[in-house]
Amino acid sequence: MDSMTGYDIRDCALASEGKRRIEWADRQMPVLQLIRERFEREQPLKGQRIAACLHVTTETANLMRTLKAGGAKVVLCASNPLSTQDETAASLVVDYEVPVYAVNDIDTEGYHRHIRSAADIQPTLTMDDGADLVTHMLKDRPEDAARVVAGTEETTTGVIRLRAMQQDDVLRYPIIAVNDAKTKHFFDNRYGTGQSTLDGILRATNVLLSGQRLVVCGYGWCGRGLANRARGLGARVIVVEIDPVKGIEAVMDGFDVMPIADAARVGDIFVTVTGNKHVIRGEHFPHMKDGAILCNSGHFDVEIALGQLREMSVGQREARKHVMEHTLPCGKRLYVLGEGRLVNLAAAEGHPASVMDMSFANQALSAEWAVQHADELERRVYPVPAEVDDSIAALKLEAMGITIDTLTEEQVRYLSTWEEGT
Ligand code: ADE
């Protein structure tokens, strides 16, 4: 382990199980595989030190392999205390010589200690899912931050935080908003979150969704995907929104739309995917049905006001793994999944590999692009270049064996003229 700076994981003995799972995921990540093969030949990340703060999953492991193949020195820490797959972390350390700082179910202090350890590499590139690493760099390591070439950000919540940093003029290095790439949020947020959130709910509870009133709070890309997939399983879906355009979209997509105060009284299962805080809170809990299930698939564990629920509860016990029962003074029981953290990663395995293939292709190619353009970049948030985005879609289609049409010369001409009409 030549370049290893140290690591902190649950147990190296879990490595062989982790390796099998990483290889399984890799089979469904053909775009990332192609990038890895090219990176091996061309070494575009040679000399770079990459600190990544991402969910430690098999898909992330394949991204780490790709960055390493590109010549970078890589270190990984977790972007959520409950999402780490300990066997994946073990295999990364043992089989792939990637230092990892991540232990499933670690406390808040340990979580931040791990971010500090990853930052000790003095990165030239950072990769975030939620902007915790970049926040640490800005607040606690301004000199190191000034030397970072660029960072990438995986998720909507992180991009919102980074734009706020840019607005306040505290951003110290350029950021590529991977989340905003079309080949990321149209697919990962919609189909990935849609499916994996239901996967988390089902693994935690084994409830039948058919006939249940499932309340989706937030009709962004994640909410849209979730509402549609839940409908497909027979749930009677209610959407809660604050944006009038999204509200009308949900109505025209065929969902019931109402305020959370009304939805609270009728819902059987509640899922928050808003990116905001206290969407379901103290004033709503007493009106919920006995047995209501509450969970979150937004990045942070602030969407359900759990502190308020705990204060109101007269009893609390673990009903099943990942299911906490809260008894209210009136005797009603509410069930919170995965401590109100991302239920798809806490109680399941996150998005399937085939969709993370495109998300992480964006990460790898954005890192390469940032290195190539380091001299031109300013301290602001950049989109993933359109040609990178489009190339990922083309590669994905190719890997799926699907061909699409190209414009004829006549059509190209038609699109570039204003003279032809009725
Ligand atoms: N975010 C959502 N699903 C994920 C996965 N499988 N790996 C890494 N990050 C994720």
C-alpha cells in the first residue's frame, strides 16, 4: 500500500464480499468502464490529488477506480453517516489501495473527523455530495483551499449551498455542478431516487404499497420520479408543493395536490424530497393516522422535524431495523425510517449502478475538464460542458445497443433558416 496515507474503516476482513459487489456494479457501468480504459492510457489526472466526500457504495468504488486509473492519488470519505457500505470500504482499501475514512453509523464527531482526514491529502480536486468537504476547506483550511484547482458537486442540495457561497463571495475555487448536467438529474434524480426510495421503504418495512396513500413532499426531479414509480406500484399518490408551476404539473400528471396540513390527516406513508427543512413538523404529527410511516430522501436529515417529534413522544422503540416507533401522548404510533436520513441509502443501497454510470461519468469527465481548463476557471459555479453531457448520453445509448437518427442535410438547413415557413 505504497501511497496509502492511512484509513479508518469497520473491518478489512469484509473486503472479499465488497470486491464481488463492486465487480457486480461495474458490469452495469459500461460508460464509466470506457472512461476508465481511456484514462489508463492517457493519464489525464496524473499528479492530481483528489479528496472525495461521497456515499461509500459499490458505484462510488468504481468511480474511485476510474480516477485512480487516470493517474490521480485518491482518498474517499463518507458524505452521510448512514450510507457507508462497510464491505465496499474494506475492498477499496484492501483490493484497490484507495484510502477510505468511513464507518457505517458513525457519530457526528467521527463523520467530521473523517472529512478532516480526507482533506489532509491537500487536494488539488475535491468531489462532494452535499458540499460538506468544500465547506470544511473554506472554513477551516483557507490556505489549502486556495490551492485547489476545482471541485465537483453531485447533488441539488450541494449546488444550492455552493451558489450561496458564490453569492456571498466566499467560494475559493471553481466548482462544476455535476448535478445540473442533463445526463445526471434527468436520470439519477428521477429514475434513481424514484426507484431506490421505494426500495428503501420496502426493505425497511415490507409494506404493500398498493392502495396506500403515499404523500410525496416536493415535485422536483426526485419527487416526480418517486410519485410516478409509486403510482406504478398501485399507491394512491398525493403531492405537496410550494411552487405553483410544479403544483399544476403534478395536477396534470394526475396526482392529488394539497397542503401538508391536509395530507398529514390522510397519508399512510410520507416521503420528503424538498431540500428544505421542517417540511413535516410538530403541528402535523398529532393529526397523522396511527401507524403512519415517515421518511426522507432529500440530502439532509432536516426535512422531518425529528427533534420536535422526539420531544412530543412519550415512548420510542426500534420496531424493526431502520424503523423507529414514536408513541404520541394520544397513543398514536408514528414510524420514522432510517433516522430521517436518505432512506434509499440508509435502508437500501442507493441508486442502481446503471444510473450512477452516467452520474459518475459526469464526475470523472468533469474532473478531467477542470484540469484541462484550470488556467481559465474563476471562483464560481460552472455547468458541465454541453459536449461532455451529450457525449455521455451517446455512450450510454451505444452501450445499451440503441441507435437514434441523425438530421438530414435538408433538415440541418431548415433548422438554420428563418425564411421557410407556411
Ligand atoms: N447517491 C444515490 N445513490 C448512490 C449510489 N448508489 N452511490 C453513490 N451515491 C449515490
